[in-house]
Amino acid sequence: MLLPSWFDPEVIINWLGPYALWGVAFIVFAECGLFAILPGDSLLFTIGIFVALGSIDHSMVFVCTVLTLAAVLGNVSGYLLGRLIGPPLFRERRGVLGQVFKPSYVEKTRIFLDRYGSRALVLARFVPIVRTFVTLVAGVSRMSFRHFIAYTAVGGVLWAVGVTTLGYYLGNVSFIKNNIDAVLVLIVGVSLIPMAVEFLLARRRRQRRQAAAV
């Protein structure tokens, strides 16, 4: 096993049993709105596999709708919490809280938000940790709620529907079923690709501006 059992999405979904969809929806909500570091990408992919296998007795349309709502409502909660309690929550402290609510997380996310603006709310969905804290920083910085909800909704649909559907259609592939742990780790790596692409495009634009200024 490449993942600890308590972080393994297959173990989590099996443990939740008949309440798997609702449990996963809550986990997605918590990751997007309650600043919990959880395996959101791999859970969405795995629940797609379970739907394809018939282990979850709901249609894909229903599953994707529930998970998308959980993701968007989680981000709205994170935004509101950011406006209310963000600054005092993320301060230097020791212990478990100090590890979970590191000021460096907020600073990195703030830089990400400043650099990519509105696109950050979409791109952040696919980046672990940044996904967790970007809504908080949007709230702390008092981004317009109308602006925030428009872009976070787009990101929520692309993330929840996209990753779950990927699991649904790829879950029956023998290689993926037999190497699910490696695939889940790969998903985390693949989730960083949008950031890498955006970084390269931003660097190219910067080089062009510098060349034009010479």
C-alpha cells in the first residue's frame, strides 16, 4: 500500500458503507471549506470507480451533482470563515493546530491568488493544499463575493464532475483496478499539471514583455 489505511480512499468509502456518497460529500466540503488536508482528488476518482462497479446505488448525474454542490458550498463556507476569523486563526503556534494552520500556507496561497487572479479560483481546485486555503485567502482579502462565487462554481464543476467521471470511465480498466494505490498517487501528481502549465505560460509572457521593453 502506498497510502496509509486512514488516508486510503478505498478504505474510507468501504468504511462508510451505504453512506459512502454522503460521507465523501462531507469530506469534499471539509477540504474545500473547513481547511482540512484530505484526499479530495483520489476520493472523487475512487467514488467514480465504485459507481461504475455498481457498489454505489446512485446515478452518475446524481453523484456529480451532490459532489459539485459539496465543493461549491465548502468554498463559500471557507470564504465566509476567511472574512470572519482568518487572520487570528493562522498565526504561529505549536502543536497540531500549528501544523495544520501554518501561516506559510496562507502566504503561499495569497501569492498564488495575487499572481493568477480569477483563474486561481479555478486552477486551485486541482492543486492540493492550495485548494484548501485559497477560499480563506479570498475571504481575508475581501474579494467581491459575486466575483468569487462565479469562478469558484466553474472550478467546482470542472473538478468534481471531471475527476469523478474520469474514475467512472477508467475504473474498469484492469491495470487501474489492479494498481489503484499507484494510480491515486499519480492523480496527485497530475493535479499539479495545470499549475506547471500556467507557470510556463506566465514565464513566457514575462520574457516577451522584457524582450519588447529592450
